[in-house]
Amino acid sequence: MTYHNAIKFIKNAPNIPPKEESASERINALCTALGSPQKKIKYIRLAGSNGKTVCARMLVSILNKANILNGCLSMPIYDDVRENIRINGSPISIEETVEYVSAVKSAVAKINSDPERTTDAFMPTAHEILLCMALLAFVSHGCLLCLLESDHNAEDPSRYLPSPFAAVICGSIPNEDRDRKDVYKIRSYISRGIREIISAPQNTEAYKVIADTCSTVNCRLTLAAKNNINITRLALGGTEFSYKDNDYSLRVCGQFQTVNAVVAIESADMLARCGYKISRQNIKDGLTAVTAPCKFELLSISPTIIADSTYTPIAIEAICDSLTDFKNIVGTRIKLCLPESELIDYYVDALSRRGYSIEKISTLSSGDGEADRTEHTSIPTTLLPTVKSTAKDALNDLDRNSILLVSGPSNFTRSMRHEILAILGF
């Protein structure tokens, strides 16, 4: 199998599993055919509405400073799938990608060759393939600790693995009726036997549900205390803060990143309680070393260009809150670079409520042939067919007195980031 064929196998896999079998049955069948790699790893699950990728990067950086061999699976699936599976923070190689996809493909053939199989042909989803590849990578490298990010919007096959010994709830869980299912999904997961829960600050309802569930199953709950965060320096180039009498510094900017950081701090302290040799200095050095591409990332200071892969309403509110911290530096004139979607209306509403003047929106067409769906026709909006043309339009007439915010799902923001940096000559 070539690398091209390996990627094609993943990309051509169905997004939705067939109804003949449950997701748990499919994962069990795949893992059994692969030699049960899920039984050979120790892992933490990262759940919640937002902040999972940044928290994972922070934890990986801390583990690296402590010389603890680690693996991490990120979701959703990136254009370069190697970026989804990392060992000690580095993507798996091309050769490893081919090896793991080949193993999954052989497992699929083995399942389909079973003479007792009576249902339709077995074909795993792209998410199932990626999960199995990650499990094989973690076992192959002998990882001492693994991090599995849940996928907020897709069928998440990692839910059907044996329970992790700990889970980290990243970001606040929304209080709206339509999102309460997230609270009860987490409650269901806790009930399976997790020993430790680390949670970002939560609203009263979410905290009560989580705390009551933890108490019922004798699971230790640690809530990151937002009121213990004291920000001493907040700048576009980074952040300095103290938490529980210890000083920390971050190269990433935004107040919400300090919340992600204290979740990572509490998670590292939990790991130290569980026997992992992680010192306070490891935590400090790990946080200082963290970079987070497309996570409120400053691409340029003059003009100010910020990229953030955000696509949920609660995350958009957090990003807009963080922007207001720098009003005195960069002002309130803003231009947006977004995919053609409901994100446009979310951002226009959130920024308008905070006093921003939205001068222009450069939009990448969804390619479905429909007209621009934004309701805010008073804002000049250009609908463009390619990433390159959208990036050029976004940078056109951008001056030092306005901000360009690039945002959207991960693959959109990553592609746009790459194109903008290329145009700027970075």
C-alpha cells in the first residue's frame, strides 16, 4: 500500500456507520481483529464543548518536560491525518501511516471473511479507522500515557473503548436546553468507572450534575478555580498569571487560555497523585513551551491578524471576549475571514454586541451553488471560490488600525492560515 492509497482509504470511508451494527459492536470487532490494542494502553479522555485541543497540547508539553512518553489523538479529522496522531507531540511518519492503515484494512478483510457473518460488508468509518490507527501507534511506541480527544460533532468511536482512568472536561458546558445533552452525556460516561475527573469552571447546573454523579460512583472531582487565577500580564504576544501561589507564563494569548492552562495544571497534579513523576517545574516549563496554531494565534502584529479554529457558539463568545481585552491596543475595527455558513451570523452578532465595527467579510464559498446566506447585507461581503482568492481578498486594504480575524472549522482555518502566511512571505 502506498501513502496515497492509505489516505484514500481513510478519506473514502463512510462518515456514518451502517445501521446493521451498533458502534460498540463495530469497535469491538475491529479491536479484536487488531489484537485488542485498547487493552494495552492507559489513557485520559478529553471531553467538553471547547478547549480540548489546547488542553491536550499543554498536557503533552508538560509530559514531554517530565520525559513521559505519550501519545495523543485529536479530533476532528485534519486534511493531513498524520497531524491527528502524535507521539510526544510529533505527527506519525508517512511510513507509520501506511503501516497502521494496512493493518486496519487487513482487519476489515478478516472480519468480512468470517463465514458466520450475515450482515452487509463491514467497512469502518473514517473516525473508526483513525482511532484504531492511534491505538496501534500508541502500543507500537510503548506510550506510558495517552490522550484521546472526543469529537464534539461526530459519532465518536472512542466512547466505546474501556473506560479511561481519568477524564478532563475542557471548557464550560452551555446552559441552553439544546446543549444539556452534553451534561448528561458526560454523566453517563462518568458512571462507567472513571476514578478522576478534572473540570474547567462550570455553571451551577452542570457542576451539580457532575458532582452528584462523581459522588455516587466514588470518583474524585477537581474543579479548576477561576477565581484563583491572577493575570499579571496580558498581551498579544503572551500571558503571565499566577494560580495557587505559583507563577506561570504562556506564549499563547487570551484570557480564556489561562482557564485552559489551569485545567492542564490540575490535570498534571492529578497525574502526579497517580504516580507519574511530574514536578512543578515540569508544569511551568511545559506551559511556557506550548504553541497552539490556529488557537487564537497571532499571525501578524502589524497589521493584526488572528487565527482561531472555532465553530461552536460558546467558543465564539469566548473568542470575542478575548478580543475585547485588546481593544485599547488594536481598536474596534475588524474584518472577518470565514467559511460560508451560520458562523457569519454568530460572529456578526457577538462582535456587534461588544461594540466592534465590522468593515468587511471575506467568505469562502461552500461550493453548493447557493447564494450567500448571511442575513447581514449591510456589511460588505465577498463570496469567493478558493482558499487563495479568499485569503487575498481578506488581506486587501488591511491596515494597521484594523484587525483581521480568521475563523471556522479546523481544516478551513489551517488552510487559510497557510495561505495568508505564504502571501505575507512568512
